[in-house]
Amino acid sequence: MFYYGSGESSDPSLISLFQNRSFFWRNAAALATSWRNRRTTPGGFVTGPGWIRRTPIQAIGTLPQIVNLHWVARWLDLPSFFNSLPDGLPVVWSVHDLIPITGGCHYPGECDHFTRQCGNCPQQKWPHPWDATRRFFRTKERLYSGINLHFVGNSEWTTAQIRRSGLAKHAKSIRTIHLGIDPLQYTPIGKNVARKALGISENKFVIGFASVDFNERRKGAEILIESLKALPASEIALLVLGAGKRLNNIPNFETIYFGSVGSARLQSLYYSALDVFVMPSRIETFGLVALEAMACETPTVSYTAGGLADVVADGETGLLEHEIGSVDGLVRMLTWMWKHPTERAAMGIAARQRVIEKFSDSLMARRYMDLYHELIPTEKSFLIDSKAAI
């Protein structure tokens, strides 16, 4: 069974759990989030293990034989959930950002306090040795020490961060299972067909960029904008996918915003229209959108930031720059892609093949099933995530 915390789904196997549907709980959740956000610095993001109401596993109904947690922050109350688990019940926690192994920050940046016990957190407005992150860390220590916990990183980088954490000693096992996508849903469309459908000139070099929040520094939008200044504006088109405020100070390029697109078919149209997809993130635990672009035969350029080093094969399915945040490095990669259309097309074909061979959803599912069978000789398990796949 798959339980989720927000969103809607018509699939009867996806079950809403602990949603804040009533007026009271929606406002209580908003107040709790606002109160906690006031304690963080601008751009900081710290989430504690507790939530506004208790969420014991017994509320689910029939108890599972394995629990697989995904992203459960701000809807699953970890103290009441973990304290309600039957002794020995295996808990697999798939780590998508670093909340499970820190004092609550999603991305520590240069801070290594999570390798010990947190505290003096640079993402807190008033950091001190016993700030909220230290308390959150100690709560997790107490909870983790009493359960049959197994961490799964979504990339080799994520798994390395798990092993660095002071909380890793409480895990019974730690391993990597890469994320995967359905290559039949993300599939290439003829480039000229895609561009005609989107009203884009066939003769331009088309660059793609995507982000949930264009102003999030971690995503590197300002690096891309600075890099674009070195390219001839009359020959370039920029296609932007995502929500939030529009990018500022873009050079005089043809720029098209697509907003949020939930359909894999429509996303495939977007990715297929590109010559290159750019992911200038300073850090990513994995880099799923790069995988989607690659499945549509579009090569990716990025930094060797976190999990992107797993996804992109440098010189084969795209280009990687080791100096993270380098404008010159990004300009160099974009210029090479622009000047080498034959090699670029070959990279796109190799990119899709890499997705099929190493990053398919069926391969990911098989690896999880192997893990479940290792932990208990049955397939019965519960997946718990914050959002339904819609």
C-alpha cells in the first residue's frame, strides 16, 4: 500500500493519510510552519521531527511487515510514529534530501555539524550550541536507537552523506538505490516536430532550464544567466520550466516560460525541443529532471554536484564541470554543445540508452524488492510518502 500526505489521486491503491483537510488542521499546520520558519535565516530550511498532531502507525489499520518512508517532513510526527512501531518492524527510509540524517536542515551546505550532533546551525537566526537543530538531532538519536532502521540513499553522494552523519550508527544498513523513471512515459519526439508545436525557431540553439523555485540559490539560476551573456543572443532561445518568480536580468534572448507541467507527455515535448538541458545546481541529492531530459535524447550539462555525477556520464551523455559554480566552466560546456551538433545528437541517443539500462523505474523497483526480501521473506510492505503521484 502507498500512503501519502498531500495531493489527490484517482488510483485506489494510493491512500491519503493524515491530510490537513479540516479548516482547523489546515490553519494549525500553517501556523506551525510559519512559527518555525521565523526561526530560520533567509534561504534557510529547517524541519523538526515533530508535527502538530500524533500519527501512530496503528491509525493506518492493518500493520505492515515492512515500512518504507520517503519524504515525510511536516506531516508525519516521528516521535508518535516511531514509538508506536512493533518491536523489530523493518523501517526503510529512502533519503531524498538530508532531513533524516541532520538536525533538520535539508541541505547543510558547507556545515558539517550533522556529522556530530548539530547545534550552532548557520540556518538558524539565533544559533547556539543548544538551538533547535541540536534538540531535533537528539530526538532523532533517541528514536532511531529503538527501531530496526535501514537507510537508502538516492545517489552515491547522498549515501556518503548518510554515512558521515552522527545518526548513521543507529542504522542497521545503508545502501544506494538510484531513482528511476519510466522510459515509455518520457520518450523523444522529433526535434522539429516539438519545436513547431511550441512555436520555436528550428534554427536556434535551444537551452532548457527547470526549477521549482527560480530564486533558490542552490539551483544556480544566476549562474546560468551570467553564462548566457557570453553567447550570441540572436542565435539562442531559452525554454524555462517551473513555477515561482520569473528569472531576472536575462540577456536579450528569446525566452519562453512553460510554468508547471505535470504530464510526462507534455514534459517530453519540452525536453525534446531542446538542444541541451542545463542543470547548474550547486548541489543535488540526485537530479531527476536531468534524467527526464536524457530519456528524451537531450544531453545535459551540469556540475559534478552531488548525485548529478551519477546521472550524467561526462563526455558520453552530456558534460560535467568539476568547479562547482564556475561561470567560465558553464560557458565552455554550452559553447561546445552549440558548436558540435553531430556529437551533441550522439550524446542524446546515448543518454536515453543510459536511462533505459541504469535508471528505469522497473530496475529501481526490483532493487527495492530485493531489499524487502532481504529484510523479511515477504513482499508485503507499506510505502509512506508526502505526495501522491498524480
